[in-house]
Amino acid sequence: MAAKRIGILTGGGDVPGLNSVIKTVVYRGSEIGCEVIGIRRGWEGLTHVDLQDPSSRARYILPLNRENTRTIDRTGGTYLHSSRTNPSKMKKLPPVLEGGSFPQIESTKKGVTTSVYDVTPAVKKNIDTLGLDYLIAIGGDDTLSYAAELDRQGMHVVAVPKTMDNDVRNTEYCIGFSTAITRAMDAIERQRTTVGSHERIGIFRVFGRDAGYTALYTAYVTSVRCCIPEYKVDLQKLIDMLVTDKHNNPSNYSLAILSEGAEWEGYTVKEYGEPDAFGHRKKMSVAEDLSNEIKRATGDETIVSDLTYDLRSGSPDFVDRMVAATFAGMAMDAIEAGKHGIMTAIHDGCYGLQPIPDPKLGPRHVEVATMYNTERYRPTYDQKLGLPIFLTRA
């Protein structure tokens, strides 16, 4: 094989299973004569590093071997750390690049236009200086959108999809999703005792800015109602359902799960803070707003629980360890075969290689017509014969 030096990085939010990818790449690399170089803090590691400065190099570049990765797969998070840096849309130049000449472009997100720098030339120069033959980029839509651009500009990139939202196109599964659902299911089942003891309506908020997979699948396995970004519910109908559920429950409580991006007719989720490098601002809690609406309409007391960050914490479950290790092996197979510009994936229920998704298409959405019961605000449970194990197609 031609590749001898492989870079690897993790970008965006952490999820359980990232370390399993890193370790498997390192171990496989050692078996086939490849050196693996860890790029720390995602794309920031290639935009902010000064390779002539030993302290900067130590901050951002970490040679990986079997010894320093031996136990990392036993925990969650990412051994290489992460960031939300987008090298093609930087609001300001990092100190090492100040005074340099880089293309400036105008970037518009939700009607707001800003002037940003594209420092891809510096990224490519650092890749050349490090002598990387290939780069393995592990991330969600945002991280992989730049991976696709970098591959188009001549760097050989193989992508590995991860996000607890499970919304990367061209794959039915992303690392972190199973553990997130398992965590959410466990938390909700535990909190039934508290919600039931106080005879209230329990409202659970989970991640899902644009896609409702996390809320939908958690609702699927806990048998409760859910609201997802792909469908605006009728507020009064939802409240009536939750009140009826409560009265029909011998323990006199009811539950609902909301994606962070869920909305009802006439309502828009509020955002706050500065947008990150990919144009995303943090969302205010739709769960708190629904709680207020319920109290105003019925007088019923609620319990609001924000499960978001808890779902991406801790060690991965069996599915995420298995998929992570398998994706890593597939990435190394692709590199051995000289392939690039591709992403490890699950397609029609089988492992395969797919093109890195076109960022212009945005995230993959829940197919409301077949997956969400718009009359009952629940997942659709019938007509699953012949579907892949994760009940959706890429």
C-alpha cells in the first residue's frame, strides 16, 4: 500500500465510541506498517498549530501507538479532544496565521451575513509538513462537510460518521446513537418513580436540532409521546393528550419527549449566544416553554428534565463499540485499497462505503409519513417488515 502516515481527528460534540475508532485504527495501522498521528482538538489542530514551535506542536499533534491507546476504548469522550472549528469559515485568523493572506468570503446563515476567512491553504500546508498520506475525519455533518471539501482539494480523506442525532446522510447509523437511546431510556424509566410519586406530567428534552431520531427512538422503546423538529404539533391537542394520559394512568402521571428543535404551530424555538463556526446558536429549552403552556392551560404541575449532555457521556454500549471498531476497520481497508472521498456507513442494514455527504443537502430527516404518527404524536410501530435493523434507510 502507498499510505504510510495517517492522521486522525475528531470534531464537533463528543459521543461514546470515538475512542474505539481511534484505538482500532492505531492497532490496525501497527499491523500493516502505518504510523498514526493524532490531530488534537479537531480541525483546530490544523488551523492553529505552529509546527515550528515545540509547545504548539505538543498541544495539537500527538503520535499514537499501541501503548498510549491501549485502554482508551474503555471510556467515552474523545482521547484527541474536539472543537467546532470550520477552517473554511473562520471569523478571525488564529495567531499563527495573522498577517497572512487568505481568501475572505461572505457567509449567510438564517439571514445574517458575516465575513469569514478560508484558511484551507494553511491546513493543506500543515498536512504536507506532517507528511500525512491520508486523513481519517470522525464527526457529524459539520465536521464531514469540511472533510469532503478537503478531499476535493486533493487531500485523501476517509470519513467516519458520529452523532447521537443519527442524522448524517448516506448512512442508517452514526456512532453514539445507540448509547444515547440507552441512556435516555434508562433515565426515563428511573424518573417514572419521581414523576409518578408527585402525580405530574414529565417532560424530557433530548438533543436533535434539525432531526428527531433521538426523541423518536427513545419514545419507541419507552412507549410515550414525542415531538420532533420535522412536524409541528398542535399545542392544545398535545396538552389534551398528556392530560388524558395522566388521568388514564393508575399512577396519575404522563410523559412526553421533545427534541431540542421541536416546535408547535405558532411557536419558534428561541436561540441564544453567538453562533459557532458552523453557524449554530444554542437553543433555549422548548421543554420549559411547554411546561409553562401546560401550567397556564390546565394548572397541572410538571417535572422538566434536560437529558441532553447526559446522553453523550460515559462509556459506549455494545452496539457503539462494535460499530465503532467495525467502521475503523473499514476505514483502514479503504486506505489499503487506495480509496478516498468516502465514508464508512450502514446502508440497507449492511456495512458499506458511501460518498461523503454533500453538505448542501443538510442533515438526514425523519420520514414523517412512515415513521411518525401525526394523529397520536407517537412513533409508527407497524409496517416494519423488510426494513433494516434501525428501521430506516440511508
